[in-house]
Amino acid sequence: MIEIKIKFLGGCDGIGKSAILVDGKIMMDYGLQTGGDDPFPLMNDCNHLLISHGHLDHCGSAPLLRKAKDVFATAPTADFTKLLLDDSVRLNEKENKKRHMYSTYDIDLLMSKLKTVSYNEEFKVDGYSCTFLDAGHIVGSSSILLKGDVSLFYSSDTNSIETKLIRGSNGFPGADVGIVESTYFGEDHTPRKDLEDRFIKSIKETIEAGGNVIIPCFAINRTQEILSILGEHNISPYLDGMGVEATKIILSHPSFIKNSSLLKRSFDNVSLVNKKVRKRIFDEPSVIVTTAGMANGGPVLNYLKRIYKDPKSKLMFTGYQVEGTNGRMILEKGLLRLNRNLVKIESTVEQYDFSSHSGDKELKSMVKRMADKGVNLFFTVHGDRENNESFVEYIKEEVGCEAIAPHTNDTYNVSIT
């Protein structure tokens, strides 16, 4: 009998703190919960860290793994990880939060151990052959295949749908065990072409009516997808916030994106914002792409101060708004927190589902294809408890495989005879 030991240290009851330990030695992701009083996964050091992609919920606690001998990621993920970790330390210090995070020394130590790998390149970690596969989620994102006596496939965050920026995930290898996300189980996304057409139409109508358009975007991937869409329609926006640096990083890795020439052309046509430019942006109708994507900080707040009383202007969210954020409060209550005050937003508010996750149809197709290639046990993670458990029931009833929705701190010894 042979077995693999899998311990779930976070990411089991919502989005954030993704962390999975294999055989007590190999950590797949070590993320951060950006909101709430308990931001870190359970503490457990490791010999090796595999980072699936550059989002804080998957890499944000990585500097705490000080005993890790080495760290593996794709080149874009390595650059995004450094960008996000440095920003987390800066924000933590600026806001005088009492929680202890990690230091710039810890970040430098982590990065000194980091080895970049290409998609489909096999490398060895503690008796396993490891391969990173294109997950189609963001630039440089990976699903992870561990092959040993027992093989494991970790989808991480994945998307099989092509976007303006990146190709979709490209198939699933054979494995014994699958760990899959359930983020959008039970919910399909609007077809991308329909979404893009509606998005552009709304922008043009607002500008023609003399209003301004504020587009809050996540710095990594979402900003660049939106720039590419705007560029294709000859709309030249202002660009502000961390998205500027993230775009430069992505352009330095052209092989990881679908159409680098479109993004470069679109980026060349933006107006980068500094303090002087910011003061005169509203002298005429404008489109502003800026961080933060959930309007909880960043330059977007400066723009909202200027337009929240203007019914001709428009605030266009491009992604999911987590509970407790300004974005969620704006969508649900029409209220915005500015300088500790709650104000009513009179501008038009719209939300567009430019999701970088697979929807219900794609998730169901994924697990069926994985089962066809030998997976007989699934774990569902990266969704709320209801989604995780509903996905488990679907897998059991419709796919015919064993499935489990783990809780944080659960350990499973999976045996194969």
C-alpha cells in the first residue's frame, strides 16, 4: 500500500489563505486573507514552497515560511509576488496595524530562494516530479501536478475561457487525486464577447453625455485585460495606481500573454497619472482605469471624491466585490466611505463580470475530464462552505467519484493499493 498525506492549512471556507501541505514537506501556496482579524493560514513550515500564482490569497503569507529551502514559481508569478508583498508591508506600516506580518528582510530572503520554472518543465521536489501547467487564471498562473507513488493535481484558480489577454487552461493530466476550486460552482459567467460589447457601449454613452467613467481594477491581469479591450476600440484612458507597474511586468513576459502587441499598443496610448495630471483629469469627459479593484484604497478614492455627486458620471466595477469592502457597500446600499464618513453615491454604478475563474459549466467539464484521466478522489476548496459541499455532491452523483470538502486543519492519508 502506498499513500500521500494532504493537510489543508487554509482556503477551505472562502477565498483567502490558500495553503496545502503534502507529506509534511511540500507546501502548495501560502496565502493571506486581506480582510478580517485572522489573516494567516495555520502555521506549518516546509522544505519546499510551490506558488501557483501572484495573488495575495495564494502568496501573501509566503515570507513566513522562513525554513523553506527553495521556492518555485513561473517568472511572472515571481515578479508579482515581490510587487504584492512589498506593497503589503508598506500598507501595514502606513495604517499602523497592530498585527505583525513580516519584514522586507523576510521578503528578500524568500526571493533569494526563488527558482523560476516554465510551463510543462519537470523538476524534482522531495521524491516527486513536479510540473506547472498553464491555469488560464492570470498571467503566469499555474495548476500543479505532483507525480510520485501517488499523483496529485491541484487546479488552483483556473479558467478555461480565453480572454483578450490570456489563453485558457489547456487540458488536464492523469492523476490519482484532484484538488479543485469551487469558487463559481452553480454560477455561469456572461459570454466574454457580450460582456465586452455592453461594457464599451456604456463607456461611449457616458462620455457622449459629458460624464466621466471610473473603472476600478485589480492591478494584476484585470487592468491589462481592460486596457486591451479599450485599446481595441480606440479608447485612450488615464491609468493610475499599481496597475502601471503590473503592466510593465506583464509586457516583460510576452510569451505568457495571447496578444502582447495589442497590450503594448494599448499601454502606449494611455495617459499615466501624476499629481499634476490628476488635478486636471476632469477638465473634460475622461475614462480612468485605476486601483484598487474593490475601491477599498488606492487612487480610486481620489476620483470618487470628485464624481460621487455627479449623476452623469459612472462607476464601473470589473470584478467581484468582497463583503466588507467599499465596492460591496456601493453595490448593495449605494453608500461610499470617504474619510470615515458615509456618503450617498449619485453617479451611476454598474458591475461587469470579467471573472478570471471558471464558471459552473467549465468546473463541471473539468472534473469529468479529470475523472476520465484517472482521478478517483476530489477535494473541493477556494469557495464558501455551501459551494464546496454542493460541488462535492455533484462529483459524487454525476461523476461517480469520491469527493470531500475539507475543513481547515483537516489531514487526509490517501492510500492506493
